[in-house]
Amino acid sequence: MWIMVAGPYTSGDADEATRAVRVAEMNRAALALFRLGHVPVIGVNMALPVIEAAECDAFDEVMMPLSLALAERCDAVLRIGGPSAGADAEVARFTAAGKLVCHTIEEVPACP
């Protein structure tokens, strides 16, 4: 399955160091999904290079629209970390579509 990892990135006005820690946590979760045989997807990892390429303040223009578009393409979501309006919006897409929502790696089914 293609599984999105959804977690906090900028929540709580996170500084650069906190954002880096949060991305690392999402990447570790992605590695665990990969080792279960899934294709992990992280919206932040897709959006940040696009934002950087804009060479201007394109964060609001790109981050959530791109992340939510990716959510539409995935089969399931793994929600990690603390409070996050963005991650909750991603999860809401999965819930509305009747797709699998997991909150721990143990809830994710292994690939056949």
C-alpha cells in the first residue's frame, strides 16, 4: 500500500530545529513502513523542495494543497506525533474516503 505519514511540522510556531526533529520522526516512521513492504509518502518531503524552488514565500500556497492532494492518492495514513491541524486535515481525507487510519506502526498491516 501507499501510506502517508502525517504528523506535526509547523504546529505551535515550531522553530527550525523543532521542524527538523519532526521531519526526522516522520522519516523514521516512513522507514518502518517501507520495511513492512509499503510505499511511504510524506507531504512535507514532497512540498518543501517545491516551496524552495519558488524563491519566495510560497509555503501557504504549496504545503497543504500539495499534502492534501497526495493524501487523495494514498491507500492509508499513519498519524504520528502531537497536535497538528495539517496532519488532522490529512487524516480527515482518509476518514471521509473510508480508508485505513492507523495511529501506531503496529496497526499497519504487513504486505502479503
